[in-house]
Amino acid sequence: MNNFEKKLHNLKNSPHLRLSSDRSSLIRSNLEKIISIEESLSRPSGFSWRRILVPVSSGVVAVVLGVVTLGAEASVPGDVLYAIKTKVNEPIMGAIARGQEGEIAYRAKMVSRRAAENEIIAVRYEKDKEKKEVAIKMLNKSLENFEEHARLAAESQKQSVAASYAAQVEAVMESHQNIMATVSPKDSQKARAKSVVRKEEDFSEASSGEFGLMSAAPVGSAPAQDISAIEVNDVSAQEEEDLSETEIVLLKIKNQRAEWETNISSDNTPSVEEGAKRRVEYLRKKINKSSGWEADFLKRSKESLDLALDLYSTGSYGEAFNLANNAIKDIEFLERNERSGRSLKVEIGDKEGE
Amino acid sequence: MFLSAYDSHSGEIYRHLATRLSSTERAEELLQETFLRAWKVFSEGGRPDNVRAYLYRIATNLVIDEYRRKKEESLDEVLEQTPWKEPSDPAQDSSYLALAREAKDAIMKLPEEEGRLVAMRYIDDMDISEIAEVLGITANNTSVKLHRAVQKLRKILDPKADE
């Protein structure tokens, strides 16, 4: 056997080209599931009196089941049909999902469905605390499942797929936050205020003194912890640089989940006033630490801070919170790009162009 | 009946897919897709004369689609993705696997059609007439194309042989 033949022979007998029995059984079982589902969904072909006359009762049952199944789709936690939605309809969708990409797409879809349920409950059952809690728990569970599958996908050479779906889920969650802020501003503000308080605790400790621009600490007296570390809880800027895009997004989702969990388990939510105060203070700290910013951007950020302070001083806490929050988001957008080595100037231009 | 076709041919179809693709996981996904497509034909009453050749044809088409889809991905990137973990069989030591890996990388460097021919002939052990049937070309044409593909592969695997 010459060298050429030996190489091909080795490849042919390589263990990497052998389908292991457990993987083979798994694929076989997937096929069986899909086939049985598709068979049950496929229409009978050809004409037969037997098919028309005999299963009248089955037809009625099928129609009823169909109506029930469709009805279940609109149900929310606590509804009678909700079990059908989560125990019948969704597992079927899951069974049809093919491969790791299909699975992660399915999990992302579940997050979107759970978020929508939360939004419906916020409108329809405004005062039903129990329903709200169940819905939030379900949403968190779906996020947890998604994170798990995204992580698995990222670990098995599907980083781009994982990152793409993680970004989708992040967008869903952002939009969910906005909707919740509209339909249930009180809950939303409280939730956000609470999370902000938690994130900015270190700043408060570092900056003694009363709240307000006039009490701003000098640039040199920065808190011990890096600002960027506060945005993604428990992860330093350096660590964040080491993380993949997927991991960062997943971490953010996880943090969001943790915040909601805290909201469910505790009624000790801070006031909107407190949240706004912290957020404006945080914006001030960011501006004080600014370096390498475009002059225009710095000017705009300072204007936002001045306006947020005005709003706060006149008791418009919600508006002050939102204004400061948006300014902080812009700043963090720049900081992220700076860390990833991209040109600030270009990114600012792009963002403004949007 | 359909699942018995899976039991009989899944191993060899997988081997073909794993030879042609950069990731074994993708090979598994396309294996499932191959049998799903075949099942659709079966469920509509289709009964191919040669089930094995038919399955190979589906798998081949899926690989072609995959190559088209990944056209923009560089070859290095594709080869980098190929997972070659430690052998589960201790008899197959690292030097054995290194040669196998070399062969796989070389096949991946061939144009899609030539890689397909080499895999069918030398990995799947198909004879010329079977390959011709799967590809829908004449046996003579298959021989000519295979000969060219093997020459190219030799040059990649054993460049000194020609000197």
C-alpha cells in the first residue's frame, strides 16, 4: 500500500466517519417523531366513502380539537387552555425543529411567546399579581432554556448562529421592555429603578455627598470599580473583552432575568424618584470620566444631564430617568465600540444616520 | 420499511457526508435531512429502484447546496472547523489519524464534483457503475472524471511522487 492509498485507507476507517450508535438512534428517533407528526397532519389521498362516512364523530372531535388548539394559542398563564398551548402545541413545534439551529430558533420563539403573554397580562389583568408572577416566571424559564441552547450552539462551532439568535432575543426583550413601559409604566419604572439601584450601588458608595451636579466628584476621584463593569453585572471590562459576542448578550439576558426574579420575590422596590436620582447621578459620573469623546457628543451629553437635572428638580422623575437612561445608552454604545477597537467617529456618524 | 432503509444505509450515508463536510455535526443534520426527503417521496408512493443510490443522490445534492451556501467561506476556515477529537479506539493512534486528516483535508481542497467522486469511490467503496447511477452520467464519463480527480488528489497528498 503506497502512501496515497494508506492515507485514504486511514480516512475510510477513521472513527470520525463512523456514526455512533447513540447518535444514530437519536436521529432515528427524530425521524420517527417527525414522520408520525407529518403523517397525522397529512390529508388522506384518494376518494373513499369509508373516509367520509365512518369518521363523522372523529371529524367533530377533530374540529373541536382544532378550535381548542387554536384557542389555546391566544391563552395566557392562568387560562384553562394554557396547558394545551404549552403541553401540546409548543412541544409539537419543538419536535419539528431540526438540528441545533432549529432547536435554538424554537427556543428563541418561545421567549418571544412568553414575552407576548406578559404584555397581554399587563393589559388585561392589570391587578392580577398572581398571573403576572407566573408569566414572569415562565418568561424567565424560557430565557433560561434559550441561554442553555445558545451556549451549546456556541460551544459546538455555531457561534454565528448562537450570536444571531441571541441578538434576536435581546431585541425581543428590548421591545418587550418598551411595550411594558407603555402598558404598565408603573411596574416598568419600578423594575428599572430597582435594577439601576443595584447596578449603581458601588457608585453611590464611592461618591459621598448629596445628589446633584454641583456635588460631582472630581474626575480624578473615580470609584474603585470601572464604570463599564457595572453595565454587565459582575463582569469587568477586561473580562468582557475576552467574551464572545454571544456570551455578552447571554450575560445581559441573564442579568435581566435576575432582576425580574428579584422583583418577583421582593416588594421592596425603590421609588421612581430614587431610580431617577441614581440614573442621573450615573450619567454625571460617566460624563466626568469622559475621555476621547467627540466635542459634539460631549456637549450633547452635558445638555442631556442638565435637562435631566431640571426634570428631576421639578418632580418629573420618570422623564428624568428616561432622558438620563437614553444618554447613558449612547455613551455605552461608544464605549463598547471603543473597546472593540472600532473608530468612534465612524460609529457616531452611523448612529446619527440611523 | 422506510426505517429499515435507515438502519441499512444510515452508516454509509453518514460516512459519505462526514467525508465531504467540515463538521460532523452538520453531517448528522444532513443525514437526517436526507432521510426526511426520501421519506417524503416514499410517503407519496414513490419507490426508487435502487434505494441506496437514491439516498446517495439526495445526500450528494444536499452537499452541493451546502458548498454553494458556504462558497464565501474560505477553505482554511472550513478546515479549521473540522473537529478531530482524540480517537475513541486506542488502536487508532494519533499518527494514524494524522494521515486520515491529511486525506480529508486534501479531499476538501478538491472541487466539489471531484471530491464527491473520490469519496464515493475510495471511502464509500462504490464501483464505477454505481457512481454513474447516482450521478446520472455514463460509466465511461465517470471513469474519466474520477481519473482526473485522483491525479489531482495524488498531487495534493503526495506532491513528491511526481518529481
